[in-house]
Amino acid sequence: MGLLSTLFPSESDKRATEIRTGAVAPSRAERQKCWEARDGYFACLDAHGIVDALKEDAEAARACAAESAEFEKDCAAQWVTYFKKWRVQDIQKKARLKELEAQGANRMDVQTDFTQRR
């Protein structure tokens, strides 16, 4: 990024900054781009055995720097924090359900992720 683009950001750069700061709501396409970046980041965390990217920030930054940069670039800052917290809670919930099933609890069909059922 050169000095000129720093002094005079393009409309797309300005829009991306407004989305990251929460000044404007993202469009459907922008939300989709955010979700794809989130999924890529989470896949990287999974590949490196990292559950909590907030607590294991240094390790997550080292292992998934490119995916993290994309995630933070394409999503509102509040969404990034929300998704990172949601991931930990979802992993804990799935582990607890697995424990309960092992103890003989009856399984109920409950959606616990962001994917759509077909």
C-alpha cells in the first residue's frame, strides 16, 4: 500500500473500513465473504489444534496469520470477537453432548453450527 493510497483510500477500502468499524452494515455479499473467511480461519485453527483463539492468541497468530488477516479484513471487528467466542462455546457444547451420550442420554436433533440444513 503506497503513500497515495494511504492518503486517498479507494471507495472499496473506505467501505471495508466502515464495515470493520461497524459504521455501516455489510451487504449480503459482504456477509458471505466474511463467513467464508471465518470458515477458513476456523479450519486452520482446527488443523493446528487451537480451540480458543482469544486465549491462545500468540499461537493462533503464528499458525494462522494469513487466515486471521483475511478474517479480520473481511469481517466487522465485533463479529470477529463474537465468532471466536462462539467457536469455544460450540466446541464445549459438542464435547458435553458427547459426554452425555456416552452416559446413555437420548440424542436430540439440534443444530449447533452455522451451516444450513438441506
